[in-house]
Amino acid sequence: MPVPGKYLLLVEDLSDDQELALLALGAACTPVPVEIVRDGEAALEFLLAAGRSSARERAALPVVVLLDLKLPKVDGLETLRRLRAERRTQSLPVVILSSSKSDLDLRESYRLGANSYVRKPVDFHEFRATLQFIGRYWVEVNESPPQGWKTPIPGTPPAR
Amino acid sequence: MNGSARDIASTDESASPPAPEEHAAQDRVSILIVDDYPEALLALQAMLEGVSRHLVLAHSGEEALRCVLREDFAVILLDVLMPGMDGFETATLLRRRERSRSTPIIFLTAANRAEEDVRRAYHLGAVDYIFKPVVPDILVSKVMVFVELARKTALVREQVARLQRSELDRSRLSAIVESCDDSIVGCDLEGIVQSWNAGAERIFGYPAHAMLDRPIAVLVPPDRPDDIAERIRALRRAEPRRTLEATRLTADGRRIEVSSSMSPIRDGSGALIGVSLVARDITEQKRAATALHDAMEAAERANRELEAFSYSVSHDLRAPLRAIAGFGQTLVENYGPRLDEKGVHYLERMCAASRRMGELIDDLLELSRLGRACLRSEVVDLSRIAAAIADELRRAAPDRTVEFAIAPDLTVRGDPGLLTCLLENLLRNAWKFTGRHPRARIEFGVERAAEGPVFFVRDDGAGFDMAYAEKLFAPFQRLHGEDEFEGTGIGLAIVQRIVHRHGGRVWAQGAPEQGAAFHFTLG
């Protein structure tokens, strides 16, 4: 049974990886609708313009964004930085889904406010299990923050 | 009077502080007074006290001769009439002595014997005579002449000695300047060359005659600011001096780099009259430094490119692999029933191959990372690490019978992460290649050698043919079929890289089915 209103946003440029992700998530016990965009610019357009455009006014944000790092146009880290700079997406859960093993990517992702960093396994069994696990966690287990809620900087007094 | 000669003044010549020339000479003026009558001695002493502070009294000719052995006198007052050795005898002997050969002697003689004595006295080389009883004024004025003479003589002697000394200093200094490899050039305040040493000729190519009285500025390339003139101006303004690097033009038009310092030359009154320029040719040094800098930049660039390459390998090579593995697996799962057994087998082979390629990529990246990672230097307990790895291996395969013999307390200085990786690879290798034997023994120990400790990991497993020992450490080289022993063939390449990064060496010994031993040092 699909969970109503809840969906994942996958930001992935490789059609192979898109399809594998759909295969993996589609085979889950609780299938989750997945929206796909091909690059960072499209992701920002989707997540930010959605709030301003009258056509898709106040469309719900995805429960989680699965963000690849190596993307055409606007790359993953830049996309993340811009999402964190916007009130609407400041606390939107973002999981980095990357092939990179580089320490620098890992550090930068967390510095810019990623919620999680997952390395794409080559082996399909693992890949499928990983994606299903992520989907299940963010859709069924995790409670999303209220939309548009501004994440306070830890240690500062609450805003009035 | 106790009958012995004694010094009235206790001035010790050698200990006297360096005084202005006049005083130094004056202090050295001594007068010897010889008379057998103590009363006469005392009287003479009293008369002459104002003339010299250093009066020596002798009561006999013999004593006088002894005094003359000890020191020089400006003048000797010698009584003619003395018992034993008389004045004339004494004078004769005095004249034979080197030290007193030309010391002025004034005879003291009784007036009634004047004619006879004076004749003899002059014959013996006396310079004057005084009649007894002595008239103080006459005595003082006569003695004074000789004292003055002695003073002047001492002064002249001193100045001659000083001149000789400074001449020696000068030639010593000029020998140093001439033999110096550095260029040492003296200039006046207009920058006109006054002196030019051999080092300057060697460095700049101009002989001294070509540069003397010419402006030093010819050494400054026309397209450069004249740092020498600027520094002479700075020196005149009493600004602090500093050594700087500058470009110079040589006689044959080459440009060279020098390290140059400038010092003031002052006259006796302290006025600045010129400058001394010391320069050292550092062209080669600079070239080497530049070459080193370039090489380091190139290495850094290569490293960055390698980093980018690794990143791209890691990311881009993996994506198609994931696709092959993913779609292959999906094909097996979703369409397996429609394929026959052989078809499924082929698909599974494809999936296994893609998994393996993933591992190869990971190992390759690991190898390249090892070459670049920063090396830490800590005390590392190799024995403890080996024991932990052995435990882990035993736990993973409890059915195997393998005896580990790990020497205790083997500690080294090195990078803990890399050394763990090193032991892990060697011990896992040993574990793997003893896998076909029902019982096995794996040993980690050390041998003491001239080059320092040589560590080893030895097993009694499959071993290898020494003919291929060289190939063992090359990446992806395998001496066994993959069906026989699994692995990517990168382990020993990693071992070698870690050992090399610690400045050590690694080598292997073995024989087929008789085990293998891997030896390594850590710098």
C-alpha cells in the first residue's frame, strides 16, 4: 500500500541508476512514489519554485531527497548548499547517495547540512537493500519536520 | 742600606695599563745610580726623584752589572772611585754587554782628578761627567737630557713596532681579502671602485685594473634599479644595513644572482668615507632552489591530477558496473524462470565478474591513496596488532587448525594505520595460502641484522617459485589461479608501498609447497 501524499525525490543524472533505484524501491514491501529530476538545477526548481508557482501552490515537499553528488549543471554539494539557504527547504531531509569514497566529499556533505551519507554499493543486492532501508526509514519511521520550519542554530535561544 | 740594589718605584712594566704613548714611554725610563757610599746614593736619589720615578741604586760595579742584565736604563750615573771594581772597569764591562753597549754613562768624579779622569772617561765611551761634590741643578739638567732622549727613543721604537704590526695586519687582511671566494669591493661614496679582489674578478669577470676608478654601477643591469647607489644613500642616512639578493651583469654580459651586503668604511674620526661590498654568487643555488620549487609544483600538480583521476575512477567506473550487476541480477530474479540453467549460469557469472571488478577498483584506489596519505610517526606495537589480526582470523574460521607464533613486544616508530594494514595483508596472505593444508603454522618475528631489525611473516603453506619472486609485489600480479586462492593481487603491492613509505625494503623467500617468508625493514 502506498503511503498517501508521501514521496521521495531522487536527484540522479544516470538513467541506469534511476532505473535501478526505481527497481529497488518498487520491489519494497511498502512501495513509495518516487519523483526523479536529472540535475541540481532541476532539483532546486522542483523544490523551491514549487513553493512560489501558483500552478503547484504549496505542493508538499518530499519526505526525503536522495541526492547524487556528481550532477550536471549544479552539482550535488551546491544544490545542498542552496537548499539549506532557503527557509522552505532548510530542514528538508537530504540523504547524499554517492559513489564517492572521498573524505572531502563526506566532510563537505555534512558541513553543508546533509542528514545522511550513503555510498552506492556496486552489488545489486546490497544496493537494493540499502535503498529499501532508506525509503522505509524516511517514509515510515522518521517524522518529518514541519514545513518551512526554520532550523535553529544549536545553542541559540528560540526565536519569538 | 742593606747593600742591595732596590727599585724606588715599583712600577711593573708588563702589567702597566695601556696608557697614552707619552706616558708609556716615560714609565719605562729608568736611571741606574752606582756609588759605594750609601750616603752619596741617597743624596743622588733625592736629587733625581723628580726626574724619573724609577731609580735603581747599586753599591758596587758588580751590582751595577747585575742590574744592567735585568733592564735597560736611560742613563747610568757611575762613580769613578769605588773599592774593588772601579768606575772605569765597570764602564769597560758595561760596554761589552749587548744590552748596555750604548747606554749613556755619566761619570761622577772628584774635581781634583778631573783632567785625568775625563780623558779616560771619554775614552771609555762616557757621554758626560759631573764633578763631585755634585751640584743638584747641573745633575738634574744633564740627566734630564738623557731621560728625554730615552723617552723619545722609546716612543720612536714603539711607533716603529706599531707600524710594523699594522703593516703585518694589513698584509694579513689583504691576504684574506685576496684569497676569499666572495667578491670584496671597496668603493668611495660616489660608487667609484677603490679596491677589487680576486673573488670579484672571478665572479664578475673584470680584472682589477679594468674596474679600479670605474663606477661599480656597471655591474647593475640597466633595466634594474641601482641598488648599490640606493644602499650607499641609505648608509649615509645611517639606516640599518641588510643583506639582499640582487641581479648583476658580468663582463661577458651574463646575468648572475648575488647575495650582497654593504658595510661602511670610516676614517680615524669616524666619518663615512666609503663602503665595502661583499657579494657571493648564488646563481647556482637559486637555480637549484627554483628547480626544486618547480619539481615540487609539478609533483603537486601530478598529485592533484591523480586525485581527480582517482575520484573519477571511483565515481564513473562504478556506475556502469552497478548497472551491469543490477540489471543482471534483476534479469536472474525476474526472468530466471524463462531461461534455462545455462542461461542463468552465464548471468550469474556476469554478476560475479562485475562484483569482482568493483573490488579491483576499490583496491586500486586504496593503493593510490596509500601513496599520498600523510605519514604519521608514533610508537606502534606490531606484536599487539598481529595478535589481534590472528584472533580475528581464527574467529572467522574456527574449524581451521593454525598455530600463530607471534614474538612479543615488537615496537617500531611509524604510521599506526598503515602498519596495521601492512600486517593485515601479510597475515591474511599467510592464512589464505595455508588454507589447503590441514595444519599450519604462521610466525611473526624479528631478526637482528646490520641494517637494523628485519621483521618477517613466515608460513608453511603453498609457497611460491622463487623465479617469480620479483613479480609478487607488482599490482594485480598473481602466482596462483583465482580458483585456487581468491584475491585481487593487490595485497603485496600495498605491503610494498607501505614499507617504502616508511623508508624500508621488503623481500620474499619461498618454495612451492614449502611455505613463504616475507621480510621487511622499516627504515
